[in-house]
Amino acid sequence: MFANLRESQAEAYKRAPAIREIYDRAGIRPDDLRTADDLSRLPVLKKERLLDRQRESPPFGGFLAAQNEDIARIFVSPGPINEPQMRGENDGLGFARAFAAAGVGRGDRVLNTWSYHLVPAGLLLDDGLRDRGASVIPAGTGGSEAQAKLIMDLGVTCICSSTAFFITLAETIEGQGYALPEAWNVKTALLGGEFGDWMGKRRRLEERYGIRTFSVYATADFGVIGFENNGSEGYEIHEDRIVQICDPVSGVPLPMGESGEIVVTTLRPGWPLIRFGTGDVAFATALTEEGTVHRIGMLQGRVGQAVKAREIFIYPRQIDELAIASPGVARAQAVISRPGHREEITLRLVLAPDADRDTVTGWVLGRFRELTRLKVDHLEFITAGELPADAPFLVDRKDQ
């Protein structure tokens, strides 16, 4: 892995001024990248900095390590951020690998409902599917009635969509008088992620509609970073991505199991982003022999949503998961305060009817520590009226 990284980054150092500047400021060269520790000597590149560089030096901010004629497409993601796709990158920047893991390929007829307009989602999935030998229906976004008809008329076997739009399509088909799952040929669905009880929702959809669901972790900057494999929850990291889980402030890699920002380095030539901070939060569940991340758990939120307590970041998803996983808990909220010199965590819980308070207490305190590596200081049981359904999972009162 690091031999390939040194080779791709050596070329980037020659061609891309912004990449060369990153190394020069850190006082190292691409040939110095021998271990994960060496890689961590480079700073984390935040998306905001990439955006600033592209404004200062359009269109690519000095990060392009290729000739203009080597560019096949230019995507424009919100920001706006310009992202080149190189000629010869025909696997959908890793989507072919994700579809292979899901068993989607030759013989499948796939409805792709992701946008084909400016952003990379629709076209990258399209590339990955065609690389696998599948037949693609480039539906794009919107038009649920028309797309529902396509599913039935064309014998679609796989749907690629957001979870919400998949439900809309299925309900539209049922509204047209079809009995599902018997009436359709759909066997698999690539669904976009949601927070909350998303895995539970997926299991219910699978049972209701006779399908198997799968998901990927992808961004516009890299394509696929991780994909589901072997039925395990979370994402296996794509072999052409080097991932670290880092403290979102210092950029220092964190121990396995501790939540932090997903920082990605790509082996792609042409657009060779190194130590790029995605802003997404997860924790590592397995490492490679070289000390980088092999698997991550489900995404837990965005960096800006975190609240720090006793030098450890807590994320809204962790509190959401706590409420979902804890028997007898209807809703939960964590409040971080600093009454003296020490930050304190108060966990506020709304109990379900007939829940046993002592049983809930023992379960919740242990589970909170497993999720955050922190101990709860105060536990409050409150009524539903004191914690509305739309209340935030995390409240920061350290400065109050």
C-alpha cells in the first residue's frame, strides 16, 4: 500500500503545486511515506481549504496532477467544488467493487435514481454498474409515478435510490394495484444512508418487500471509500483508499473504537488528495497490518455536531443509538456542562410505559460508556413533555 502511495504521490509532488506545498510545509517528501506514522506527519486538508484554494486558483486549486486532456468529466458539487474524473477511470471510482460485493452484475436490470446533473452520484453508479455488466436505466431524480411504471414494465431487478425514495416507489407501485413482493422482480436495493434506526428500517424493508439491501460510504471527492461486505454492519475500506480516524481538531489518529473524523488518502493518480478530512464521523472496527483502517462502523454524524467532554468528542448518533438500543428508553439527551473545573455529563431519559427504572439505569450507564468511553455523572428521568421529539440529542452548556 505505502509503496503505491509513494509512487502516486511522487508524481503528484511534481505536477500539483498544492500537493507540493503540503509536503514542503511539513518538511517531508513523498519518499518518506513508509508507515502510517509517516503519513500522519502531514496536516489534515479540510474541505473548506480545498474550496478556498479553488477560489484562489480556479478551477482545481493546484491539486490536479494531470494534463487537461486527461480529464474525462468535471463534476461540480455544492460549495461549489470542482472534481475531475480522469480518462480510464471506468469502474465508477470504486462502485464496481461495491456492486461486486453485493452480487449485482451481468443479468441485472438496474434503475438508477441518483442525479446525473453536475454531481457525480448518478454517473459514477452508472459507470460501476456497466463495468459489472449490468443494464442501467438512467432515471435520475423525481417522477415517482413514471419510475414506478418503469420498475414493473422493464422487470427491474435492482434499485439504486435514497431509502425514502425507495419507500415512495414501493408504495406507488402498491397504489397502482400490484401486490408486492410477488408482483415485481426486484431482488436488491442500494440504499442511501440515514441516521436513527436505519439498519432496523432496512431489515423491515427487506422483510416487507422480499429484497436484500446494501449500502456504500462514498463522497464526491473520492467515490467509494467503503462498502458493505459479508453481511457485516459497517464498511470495508476500498483497497485504493487509505483511511485514518482522527481527532477533528488536532488531526492525530485515534485508537480503534474511538469516534473521530474520517480522513482519507487516495491512491488515484490525477486527483491525488492526501489526508483529506471528510467531515464525517465514525470509529474503526478493524485495522490493516500497516496500521490504517480496514473497517469502520456506521457513520455517526458530522464533525460540527460533536460536543467535547473531558477531551473526548460525543456525537449525536451515539445518543440516538443509545436510545434505540436501550430497552425501556423512549428518548435520550446528553447535556455537557462545566460547573467547576471539570466537565460533567448529564443523561436525560424519557422512559417507555411500564419500563423498570433500575433495569434501565444499569443498562444505560454501561452502554453509554461502551459508546463514548465516558462515564455519566448525572442521570435524570424526565417526562415526554420535558424532551420534545425534535429536541437535540446533544446540548453544550459548558460556557453557561
